[in-house]
Amino acid sequence: DAGVTQSPTHLIKTRGQQVTLRCSPKSGHDTVSWYQQALGQGPQFIFQYYEEEERQRGNFPDRFSGHQFPNYSSELNVNALLLGDSALYLCASSPPRFRSYNEQFFGPGTRLTVL
Amino acid sequence: AQSVTQPDIHITVSEGASLELRCNYSYGATPYLFWYVQSPGQGLQLLLKYFSGDTLVQGIKGFEAEFKRSQSSFNLRKPSVHWSDAAEYFCAVDGDYKLSFGAGTTVTVRA
């Protein structure tokens, strides 16, 4: 059973560019959450997708947007990149609420560097 | 709004010695609490979780944690540390299906 997968592993962009990160949830999971982890800090919640809609959002600007597809995979898009967007972006998936508590399983992350 | 405080930024412990990592949380309702471990360049691995019931929970790799509601704490312990336990440890609280993490504690294990 594959766990949560993310692509790409690493990415280098320049300021002002746009980036798309991808996540495939663990088999049987229908909810995907995205977190940003800056160097030396704990992960910060960006948003969560369920049934192809954004269900919750953290304190991130509109430059951060997402999408969930019918197969439950998800994308994180960041527009107009800033140097401060350099971070490890983590995707987490969780099972349907009726099955169990919403325990989140994390992927290995995508390391984004903005120059 | 929920929040987590991990008072210790860095802890150094000798191999074979015991380890305790502190975590204090703030949350209005009954909290769901977690400890995750992160090795350099890796994602987060769940060590253990508390939902309800017994306040002493057992996790993987020989870790345990104790929930103390009166102190708003959820400290992580391990009786005997192995060199492979060197990593970053994060405490998290779940509020409405989103996790809030502490800043983390870096554990260094010396021979």
C-alpha cells in the first residue's frame, strides 16, 4: 500500500514565477491537507480539500490556491513567488470521517527554493 | 484558536539515557494530541496520538506520552535513547481537523 506521494521532490524557482506542487493521497483517503514548513519551524496549515472543495484555510494569502481532483489527488499552486515562500511543502491525507478519526498521514514533502 | 508550545528548542542526551520532551497546548475543547518525528530532509512520521481514555499512550519506537489535562501538557518520554532517535520532534493539536504544530525540539544523541 503506497503512502502519500508528492512531486516533485525539489524545485527551484525565481521571484515572481508560479509553481504547482502535486500530491497523491494514501489509498482509501479522501481528504488532503497542505502545510508549509519554513526552515527551523513547525509546519503551518495552508488549507484542506475534501470533495473537491476547499474546506478550511489557514492564514495564507490568495497567492496560495489549490485543487482536488475526482481521484482525491491534489495540487498546490503558488503565484507571484516571494523569497519567503522558500520552504518544505508537506501534503497530508486522511480517511473518511465516518471510518475513523481524521488522523493525518504525511508525504515526504517538496522542497521549494525561491531565488 | 489552538496553539502548541514546545519550551525546549534543543536537547542533548547520551545514548542509553532517558528522554523527556515537553509540550503544552491551548485548546478550548477536549484536544486530540499528536507527536511526530522528522529526520533531516524527510516528512513527518506519527509516533503516537491521544484521542481519549487512558492518559498514558504508547507509540512506536518505544515512545510514550502522558496527557495531563490539569497542566495542559502532553510530554513525550523514552526510557532509553538510541542513536537513531536523533531527529526533530513536533507536538501537534488537532482543532477542527487541522493540525497546529509547535516549533519543534531537536534531539541530539551523543555516544
